[in-house]
Amino acid sequence: MSQLKDRQAVIASVVADQIKAEDALPLMSVGDTLDVHYRIIEGSKERVQVFQGVMISRNHSGINETITVRRIVANEGVERIFPIQSPRIAKIEVVRRGDARRSKLYFLRDRIGKSRRLRDQRRGMQHVETWEQGHAARVAEEKKAAKEAAQKSSSNDE
């Protein structure tokens, strides 16, 4: 029994060295459009290739955690599975946040055309922000008009 615990401790220490820091990975969820910068080594040359697509699933945890990213190339769906903790991943960027109500978006494989798109997560907030800006401008104009009217009335009284 103690040998088993020792083995698990050794494995845990090796895995802890290989796991990336939490701030190295962005906050991402299923439905987001991602740019995955992947290092490709060809002979002695190394280059970074960007794979942009929608994250349709996130599997496992810890050192074994993977994400599946899907994109459309020449009307053909292409999916790649990336191990998140791999040293070959240079960085991951979130391009757009998608509104998904499921943990796996495999149903997107059957979708064609515009039905393939996901709603933006902040779709309603843009209207709120523009309304607030417009409202602030209207309030400022009303205050300015009231101030001018007060000055006119005080100059007419004199």
C-alpha cells in the first residue's frame, strides 16, 4: 500500500512540473472562437501556425486536458484536438465569446450555413451600453438647457 502512495506522489510531482500556470491560459469556455497558436517543427526549422475555430468540447482535467476546435475550410469541417498543457501550444487567444447552453457542441457538425453560427455572449449588453451613453448625453443637455434658461430668466429680471 505504501508503494502505491509513493508512486502516486512521484507521478503527482512530475505532473505538477509540467502543468502550465493558470495565468498562461485565458478563461475560455465551449462556444468561444479561439486562435490556437501551435508550434510546428519541420526539421531544424520551427514556425507557429494559427488555427482559428469554435471550441466544441473540453475533455479531461489536469495534464490530460484537451480541447476540440472546429473550423470550416473550403466547405469542409476540420476538427483538431489540442492538449492544453502541451509545450507545442505557444498561446491561446479568445477572439469572440459564444453563447452555448451545452457542454459539448457536436450538433454543429450537422449544421450548414448561417445556422452554424453561435450567438454572441454579450449580445444584449451592447444596446445597454449605447443607451447609457445616450442617456448621459441627454441628461447633460437638459442640465445645460436648464442652466441657460435660469441665466436668461435672471438676466430678464434685472
